[in-house]
Amino acid sequence: MSIRIRLTVLAVTGVLVAGCTSTDGGAPGAASAAPTTTGAKPTTTTDAKPSTTAPVLPALPGPLTGQRLAWKRCAAPEGGQRPGPEWRCAAVTVPVDYAKPEGPTLPIALIRKTATDERGRIGSLLFNFGGPGASGVDILPQAAEEYGDLNERYDLVGFDPRGVSRSAGVVCRTDAEQAAAEAVDLTPDSAAEETAYLKDNADFAAGCSERSASLLPHTTTTATARDLDLIRQVLGDEKLHYFGISYGTQLGGTYAHLFPEKVGRLVLDAVVDPTADTVGHARHQTIGFQRALDNYLKSTGQDPKAGTERISRLLRKLDRAPLTVGERRLTEGLALTGIAVTLYGQSNWPLLTEALEDAEGGRGGALLELADYYNDRDASGHYSTQTHSQRAISCADSSARATAAEAKALIPEFRRLSPVFGTFLAWDTAGWCNDWPVKGERATPEASAPGAAPVLVVGTTGDPATPYEGAEKMAKELGTGVGVLVTNEGEGHGAYGTSSCVTATVDAYLLDGKVPAYGKTCSSGAARSGA
């Protein structure tokens, strides 16, 4: 299986990961949540895509919009600890197909921690931590300490999107099948390796179809955005207040496009470029991860070119002869995954130094452990299904179906951009959705949101997975006076909780409705304003 560099904000490694009525009304007693502009500069839409009109869908029936949630004590997640009693869980019922709202339904799992200041409560703040495929029900309690100030006036609400974990999670293969796939070469350089690579991806798609066929056409980000709006209604909020990270920014942009009049206070951090297609995203990540690797090498006193060649030499060696680690092997692909995971945050860089030194000394355990963390493999050999959900959502969204020949044609360019990551990400364009059993929705997502309230768009200059340029593009796509760009001059995937300046700016927006000037820049020194 192709191990795509996913867009999840990771936890644990030092990077921040995350009553009902029948009418569409706000919660009783909720404070006003209209943002107030403080010199926000309107964005230009000169380079934006032409907007497309969303199809008119049937109205949702009363049993869906008027459902009352049964909040109860949360169960422990698989292999984890049960959230404390302050956390409550429920499930909202949504239609599988919004074009047929009277048809089959599925449950969307929710978790909530109510606001501590009941009198000053603004409403619910929904989170999506990325992936796609990350479980908000699992992540939010782990990350909640970062959002303590927001919890004073917001109910913190996480959810598992459709096709993820508790929300009719997509399943594509067994643990044994997933473990066997680790032997597949992710940068094939022979006819036999290429055949095995493509076959493994076809087998993965066939497994998804066999186990989750009825849901696969309905795992689009568009459908999840409609779920968000139904969740908003059921929670009793007049507007959607939302914090989207990584892939969660694509979901937030899609929501703003579909429901601009329902946008409350939206924060998009570590932003996916809405103008990029599959090849564009792969190109962006090739540039972004090499940029982060260069910054890491500089921080350790190494010349980036020489350091890159050193790492490339190690990967070539592993491609020829993987290192034995107990009963397993550290392959080139697993080593590359272990390297990538450390680049998600600067605090992880010492782990990379130790892991590379170990691997060069013939010990692959450290890089393998990092790869296992990233791939959600526990010590018993059990894998989570996040990568299954990730592919189901990505391939339902994207209409791109690149061939092996098209992927190989990208290799010279991508290798120039990154000798370490280029070949891997070029091949990934063909390995991802090529044999997917359903058609994708569109080439690129929609994010234009004329008339919406201002949306904070936070980009970090050293972000490897969602490079800074994506934030600039999202701010433009959202439209004039809607997208408000905030620049974080720093490293890592996501800025809230790692930059005190960004955190203060976001808190002022979410808690007090203060919209910063367009182009505000946060750095290790004082914050600066200006485009």
C-alpha cells in the first residue's frame, strides 16, 4: 500500500495535533458571535477559480433536524484511556446521500466538553484535526489542554467524519495484509517492483470495495461539510464556529463555500491549497518536506546539499538491503516515513538525528518505531484504519486517476525538487486512486465564499505537509473580505499552541471577534502587521 504523507496534525511527538430543537435556531442565552473587523484588508480574487453553484438538494426531514442527542459517558478508545467524566459522547444521525435525505442514514460520533463559563458561553466550537481520516473523538481529549482558554466560552466538540472510526469507518484490509504490504517497494525501479506496487494498490482498493462498497461514493468532503451543518443545527447553534487543521482546512473552506451565510468564526491552520490537484499537492509536499529537511540540516550545522546526499545514500542502501529489526525489516519506504514524521515539528528534530545515526550504524529500530507511530501500528502489530479512511475520502474527492506512465514522467522534476522525497511522491500520484472503484467528485475543491464572515487563514513558512503558499491561495479563494491571512514565520505543521503570537491572535478572534489586519505576521520576535 502506498504510504501517503498524510495531512494530519500529529499528537504526542511535540506537534499540536486537537439540548436540541427542531428549528435552526441558536442556543438560548448564547453570546453574540459576530466578528468585528479591526482593519482587516480585503483579499483579491484576481487569481481565484470561477465559482460553481452547488446543486439544490431536498430539504432535510424533521426527524433529522429535530433529533435530540443522548449524551453519555464516553467509552475508552481502542488501546487508549477512557476520557474523564467531563467528556460526553453522542451520535447524530445523518443521511448517507443528501440527495436522498429520506433514505439510509449513518451515525456521526461526537464528543463534547461543555463551556466552563456558562454565562459567557458563545456556543459550540467544532474541531477537525486533519488526515483526512483522523478521529476527532479520540484526538480532542488528548489535545484539550491547548484549548483551555477557548473552553471557557465554547463547548469543545470533536467528531469522527463519515467513513472514519466510529462513524461507519471504512475498512479495507486486515492487519496481516497491511503488514505484508510493508515489503512493497514504494519507489519501484524495476518492472517486477512496479508490478508489485500497482498490484498492492489495486488489492487495497478491491478490499475497500469488498468491505465498504455502499459508503465509498458518499465519503466526500462535500458530504462531510453538509454533516457539519446538520451537527450545527442539532447542537442549537445559529452559526458554525470551527477550528480546522490541515485537511480540516479543506473541510472548512468547503463548508464556507456551501453555507456562507452560516459561517460564524472559522479558523484554518496549516492550510491545504484549494487550487492544487493531485499532482499539485504532491509537488507542494515535495517542496515542503525538502524545505523542512534543509532547515533541519542547517539547524544541526550541516550543509543542506551534503546532508541531503547523506540521507539519500542511506535510503539507496536500504532499498538494496533493508535492515533487520527483530522479525521485521526497515525498508526504504518505512525509513522515509520515519524521516517525514519528524519534520512535522521542530521539537522532533533531535529524534531524527538519533534515528539517522542509528540507521547509519546498522540499527533500524528508531526509524521503524517512528514509521509505526505514523502508520498507527501498535506493539502487537495492530493497525488503525485511518489510512483506509484517508484513501476513501481522498479518492471520493479527487477525480484524478494518474497512470504509472504519468507518474514516472514526474520523477525527474520531483527528484530535482527533492532527492529524498521526490521519487516517492511522484509514484504516489499513481498509487493512490488509480484503481478506485468510484469516480472522484472534482479536480480541486471549492472554497469561494462570497458574503461569509471573515475567516482566519494561518500559514507557517516552514510547514512541510501544507506549505505556506497554500494559505495564500486559500485566502484568495475565500474571496474579498473573507479570507484573512496570518503568517507564522516558523517551523512545523500547525501554528496554534506552538506560536504564542498566533495563539493570542486566534484566541482574540474566537473569543472576542477581533479580526486582525490582513497579512499580520508572527515571528520569534514581535508580531508585525501588513500584507
